Amino acid sequence: MKTLAVTLAACACSLALYAEEPLIVGPRSLATGGTGVATADDYTAAYYNPAIFGFFGRSDTEGGPRADNNGLSRRGFFGLNIVDVQVGLRQYGEIGDYLTTLADEMDTIDALGANGVNTPEDVAALIRISTALTSIDNPGNALGVDGNSGFGIRLGHLGLGVRGWGQISAVVNELDLTNVGLGVGNGGDFSQDIENSGAPQAPVSLLVGLDAGISLAAQEILEFQAQQAGLSAAEAAELVTLINASFAQYGVTDIGDNVTSVTISGIGVMEIPITYGHAFSDQFSVGVNLKGMIGRVYGTTILVLDEDNNDFTAIEDNFKETFTFGVDVGALYRLPRLNLGVNIRNLNAPKFAGPAGFSDVTLDPQITLGAGFFPLKTLGLSMDIDVLRTDSLVQGYQAQRLMFGLEWDVWRFLALRVGTYSNLAEDDIGRVVTAGIGLNLWAIRIDLAGAMALETVEVDGSDIPREARVAFRLASEW
């Protein structure tokens, strides 16, 4: 039976994978809310808007008002992005809390399966485990981890580099609500085990009149413990109804045989971009980013309650690799104190083949509009918005960011940055606030940034932000 269950769970993992959510590249952009289409001033323009390369080192040639709002003319012929690194974690819904509960109860699950219910603590453990199992596949429950890192050289209006990025998500795809019981103890009867556990009964049961799969007294005890665990009366009744129905239909089952499974899917891509920007005038520039792309699509399925089959690292061995190419194009128009930009990423919708049981991954094209306003030479305000909604690795989850940022060059060597972004397509993460600093030490530039969602979720007794990011960059500009 267990072999059959594992086989079915593996077959059920033939889920569609979707495009990656737009990246945030570089700590300067992260600190200013993910903006950069109209305000990037370094090698990261290869990602945000290749047209910016057309203005590097270019001074006003007409003697009119300068439109070099963010100091692009100060950049010389050579620039080196030594390294930039960013990592992020997102928690959709309550999956982290439920996975933590199940991981903490592994030993208890084994004991209950072997010995049955003997104490009030055993009943409470059964309720915790059943609650986690019945809730873990709620819509929007998923974990996501992403990261990117890059190196690049700028030679005048030409850029060459390498950038690697990856995203991974974990979602429940097979929920076993049959094996939610446990083996019986010395009494030889599940109802008798519950009744003999010594657990107090609820004063009034909401379950009177149910078809008896287990005794009414046992139902009352389970319901009472469910409410003690923090469930509402309605939730407690629903949970106990599930356990009762399982016993009525299947008899005694072993929760240790539960085949609830989690599908882990991800993509890792190495991009080798060649970037060129050409300024037709002091006001208008266009650019293109041609990138060779080597991508791996990963996928595996693990059994949540089977320690022999829940190795998360198994995903490393199940992948398919594809080589393709991508095209990004951008434009930038400059006015005194105002920059307006547009960037189209993945214009050709590059596609990566998935391993057996997993669909291909297509990187949806994304159009991003950006504006930068510079009321002072030392102060810049930025706003970017994604025009389209794109899919993600989490099935049914979409992304469309609205981003705001502010940068103040307090002194030439110190920049202070703040920002915020939010997803217009979904509301589970809420608003994310960002901040960071930039240090210009002659030819060396160091940037640090962090981001944190205002919305939190309780995991193992601690309030954890639904999204958090950190980024670092070391560069040299001449």
C-alpha cells in the first residue's frame, strides 16, 4: 500500500511550472524599492534598461540645459562590477508554520502509530498533526527562495558580464486525508483508546447526530482538545468530522502511512549578456541586451511524514538543462530634472525544458515603465511599474510590482536610500519596505541594502516577515 501511495504521489507531481517573478538586481535598486529603469547609474543598467549605457560618459554637446540628472556623464570609459549578491525568502500563506509542526511531531507520529492514544498529550498531538495536514494545502500556501549574483565590465557604451539567478518554491500537491488516524493501543479499539486517555470532555458536543465512526464520547474528547489547541468551535467540529469520517470509512489507519507530499520546483539560469546603448542626442537613447542563457529546471516530490522519503536535497539530482537566448530592449528620454524610461525584458519569451513529470518553464515578457525626478543634484525620486502580470513558480500566483524609491547623496562619498514595493496582482505579502547605503571611496563603490515585509506570519512561536531580502555589491567606476 505504501509503495502504491508513493507511486501515486509521484504521478501527481506532473504540475505546470510557470515563469519566474521579476528579479531585483543590485543593492542600489533594492534599497530604492526595486526601481532602476530610469535611474540606474552603474552596470546593473544591463538588466534594468540597456539604453542607459548610451549616456555613460556623454556630456551635453549643445550648450543648453543639462539633462544629465543622475550623473551618468561622470562615468568614464571603464567600469567594473566586481560582484553583487542578493538572497530573498518569501512565505506565502501559513505553510511554514504547518511544516514546522509536522517536522516537530515526527517522533510523536511514530509513537502514536505504534502505541495508540494513552494520554491527554497524545490526543492533543493527534489534533495538532491533523490540523496541520488539513490546512497545509490551503490556497496560496507556499515557500519561496530566490537569489541572484553578477559580474560585469563596462567599456564605454558596451557591457559584458555574467549573471546567475535562481528561484525555488515548495507547495503541497498531494493531501492524504485518509491516513489521519493511528494504531490502537492495549484496548484494541480506537474509540476506547481515546476514552481511556484521561482527556477531559467538552461540556457540550457539536457532533451529536453524526454517523458513528467512533464513539460519541471519543468525538467529544477530540473536539475539546481541538478547541484547546486554538481552533474555533466550527473548525474543531470540522476537524473531528474528518477524523470521524476517516474511521467510519476506512477503520483504523496509521498516520505513519500518510502520503501527504510536497512538490519542490525551481529554476536556475546563468545569463551571459552583451549590452549596448546608443544615444541619438543628449535627450534620447536606446539599448539592447542580448544574452545567452543556460538554464536548469528542477523538480522533485517528498513525503512530508516519511523521514525516509523527505530529503529536500533530492531536487539537486532531478533536472533538465537547456541552452537558449534572450533579448531585452530599452529606451530612455531625459529632460531637465526628469528621466523617463521603458524596458522590455525577455522579449522573445525564452523557454526551458522541464524534467520528467514537470512542464517547461517560459519566461514571460515584461514591460516596465520608470521615471526619475531630481529636484536637487543630490536628491532623486524614482518610480517603476510593471505593465503586465506575469506568472510565477507558485501555481496561480502572479506578480506585478509597483515600486518607489528615494536616494539622497548626503556627501559625495555617502548615499542614503529608502523605498517600498508591493505586488499589485496579489495581496498576501503586503507592502515591503527597503533601505540601504552607498559608499563611494574614490574608485571603489560599496553598496548594502535590505528589505522586509510589514506583514508577518508566526513560525514556531516567532513573528517572521513574509518577505525578507539582503544585498551587497562591490564595484569600481572610473
